[in-house]
Amino acid sequence: MYQRDRAALKLVHRSRLSTKPLTALAWSPTAEVLAAADGGATLLFIACTPQTVAVIGATDLPTPAASLAWLASVGASEAPKLLAACAGGAVVRMTPPAPSAVPPADLKLQKRSLARGLIKLEAPAVAIAALPEAYPVQARPGASSFLALCDDLALKVVPNASSSPADPPAVESSLPFRTRAGVHDAQ
């Protein structure tokens, strides 16, 4: 980790998180947890404070993650959710451990403790990003939706990504988008 020190970057922390290359990083909305995905389909959760940096857990993904995105908390009592866009069109939604959590001895987090859910896209997402709450496609008040740029060149909107695993699966819709060559209707 680097910190800006006047006009230069200063190395403040270095650690080897994985034997595989990291493929995606994302800070939680509170900047207390860093999620890091590696090429071996492992997702690490790192608690970060000005005084300490500590791995608080890890979980396996179905396939390596191409992109990570955090969804903000819907209510004051709800924790933010993390989305991991994996190869094959799977987007895994989970509630990571709290920054103050005591990690398991082997660092492996149980899927049920993460309240994991799976969203299946028609085409794999190469990048994902949370939509702002005020975006007009939010399906219900407090819902968290995300954009997925898919490898079929479609830009998809996926509503209700923060719903509980018991809720019906999210349904994606495509948006037309503009490039220098003109408007493309992503079907």
C-alpha cells in the first residue's frame, strides 16, 4: 500500500496476499475492508486501518473474478454487499465479515456466514459497477442495482442485486450505449 507524501508515493505496507496474480481489487464504501481476488478463484478480505492491515478471511469463487464492486448498505443496520463478476457469467453476491471480525484459523470463511447468493448473466461480465441509488431503474426503494459490461459488448442493468438469497433472481436488461462510431443497441 502506498500513501501520498507531498509529491511522491511512499510505501507504507507490503505483504504477499496470494501465490497467484491478483485480478481485481475494491475498497468497501467505508474504506475499512479491501477485497482482493486472485487468478486462482480465491477472494480475500483485508481489514485496513491507519495502524494495521490484516487478512480477516478468504472464500473460494466458482471461477476467477474479472471485476469486484461494492453495493452500499440499504439501511443503517445492513452491511455493504460485495459483488464478484466471475468467468462464465456468474456474479457472486456476499456480505463480507466486519473489519473487526476474528478470522478463522485457516482463514476460510463458510459460504453461509457470507450470506452468498448467485446471479447468472447471459454473458460473462468483464467489469461491474454499482448504480447510484437515484438511478431510475432501481426496482424498489432501497434496492441496489449494478451495471455489467459483458464480453458480448452489452451493457446490462441488473436490479435488486442486494436482495436476500431467498428473493427471486435479478433480471438483466440491456441498454443502448454510444461510442465514437455511433449508437449500439446491446441486445
